[in-house]
Amino acid sequence: MNLQQEQRLWTKSFISLTVSYFLLFLCLQMLLSPFPSYVKEAFQPSDFAVSLVTSLFALSAVITRFVTAALLKKVHRNIILMAGLVIGSLSTIAYPHAGSMAAVLLLRIGFGIGFGMASTVMPTMVSQIIPPRRIGEGIGYFGLSNSLAMSIGPLIGLWMIGEYGFGSLSAWGAAAVAIIIPLLLVTRSIPPQPSKVQPVKEENRKQGEKRGLSGKLVLPAILNLLLSITYGGLVSFLALFGKEINVNQVGLFFLFNALTVVLVRPFSGRLFDSKGHKYVLIPGCLAGIGGLYLLSMTHSLPMLIGSALLYGVAYGSIQPTIQAWMLRESHPEAYGAVNSLFYNSIDLGIAIGAMLLGTIAAATSYGIMYRYASGFMVLFFVLYAMALLVRGDRTAMQKKLG
């Protein structure tokens, strides 16, 4: 019985935190894709200024996560979590009242701060309650909330801004974040704060912190960044790309992407647990290359849907596998720093993607831009293949010496 309890994944805490994480990312994704179009119409800024709507949010979230990882050692995590949710909700509800482009960008920075705080604390909590032997499966299901929000959020946002306007969209986004507070408090699903005083395990704690920042995490973080660069180009410019190619139902990309992510995520987590990351990352990367290249040539709805399905396979399999890989290489007491690194690589990639791919689009077209985006997945494949070859040579050498 005790062993079964230790291996139990679907606890009340896990379910409530997963739902809360979905709501947090739903707010982000509902506004992320429609925001550039709203700003373009409201303030008529340059393409570079439009890209700042996404990149400044992402960069502020990156910086905040570094600060939050340090604060978690000194400040109770529930305080950080609740403060982040309040800041995120208030920033979101204030968007329609911004009277200038500068005010919009300041609010985006404010949302990035709140989002960075909450999105660092919640994964850290979840990482500590998932049974170690089911880490890949657990992260796969928890991360499904993130990927599902990333997939259906833009679809909901594009529909809502078209039907009800940006003010209603902003209000619903703020409500999604605000609901998290009573949800966690009423269900009493926040796991207890780990004890700070553990003198017997002090040596293990130091070793864990070193592992959390070890060189083993550099490769998966870089791969995650490359994937996120492509996603930054999708959420920032897909609506404008739809206008360029005269496909009005461009939001369906996110719907079919979401369906694929839902199907792929649980399977990829189990495959990682049983076989390892290369059995997931290689086919996922190839699907990403194909999806983005097909998108670059898209001129009809069927081609758009095909690219969405391929990209959904890539995103739904690669991202949870990388997170589980990073956690498996780390000590549990370093999970806060590891999750911070993982999500920072996402936000930094989105920021780079919005600015870099936006610059390419301004000089060429959105179709050509997505062709360049597929090149980042080619680089992903090359780096990962080289790492596997180096690791294989090192293992063979060790066997000969041993």
C-alpha cells in the first residue's frame, strides 16, 4: 500500500496544480496571438515595435524567473505564487486602458513579472510531488496543460477579439488568472513547503544545487530555445500571415495543433520513461522541420491543417521530453532552478523568435520567414545528433578502458 501511494500520480494536488497551470497559460496564449493585430490597428507602430509586445514580456519573465529562483530560498513560495497571480491579473485587465504604445509595453513587462513568478513556483511544486519513477509521464501530463493552452488559447483569442473586441478578451484573460487563487485555496492542494532546516542532508543539498546548474543541462536548454524560436514566429505573426495568403480560418492551425498535442503528449512521456529521449526527440524534430516548411508554402486551408498536425507532433513530444530530461539529470532540491532554466529557455526563445523572425518577415514575407524558422529545427537536429555521436564515442572509450 505504501509503495502504491508513493507511485500514485493523480493526486488532488497534482490535478489542481495542472488545472491552475492551464489557466495561467490560457491567459497568456489568448492574448499573445491577437495582441500584435490589436496594437497594429490601435497605435500604427512599426513591425519592430509590434514585436516588442511579445519580446518585452518574454524577457521580463526570463529575468523574473532568475530572481524568483533565488527568492524561493528565502521567501515562502506561496507568497511568491499569490503575488505573481495578482500582478498578472491586474496587468491583463489594464491592457485596454493603455493610451499609448509605451503604456502597453509597460503593462506587458508587468505581466511578464507576474507570469514569471507564478510559472516558476507551480512547476517546482509539481516536480516535488511526482513519483521519481514516473517523472516523464508526470511531466508529460502536467506539461499537457501548457501545450493545450498554447494550442487552443490563440484560437479562442482570435475568435473572441473578432466577436467581442479586445476589452472582453482582456477581461476573460484576467479572470482566468484570478480563478487560480481560490481554486488552489479551496481545494487545499498546495503541497507543503519543504523544510529549510535539514542539517543531515546539507551535503546532499549542495550537491543537488551543483547538479541543477551542471553542464548536462546546457544542451537540452539550447534545444528548447531553438524550438521556442519557431513558436515565437507562430504566435506573433500567424494571424498576419493568414491575411497575406488570404486564408481567413488561420486560427484552425491552433485547433489542429492542439488536437495533435493532446494525443502525442502522454505517449511521448511513457516512451521517454521506457526508451530515453532520443526515441522522442529525433522523430519530433523531423516532424517540426516538415511542419514549418509546409507552412512556408501554404496557400490553402488543407495545407495549413497539415502543417499544424506536423508541428503539433513536434511541440507535443519535444517540450515535455526536454523538461523530463532536465529533471532526471538533477537533484530534487534543485528542481526550482532547473524549472527556471527550462521556462527561461522557452521565453527567451519566444522573444528571439518574435524579433528575429519579425525582422526577416519585414524584409521578405511571412512565408519566407517560416522557411527560415524551419532552419532552426534543422539546427536542432544537427546539434542533437552531434551530441549523441559524442556521447556514443565517449561510452565506447569508457568500455574499452574499463
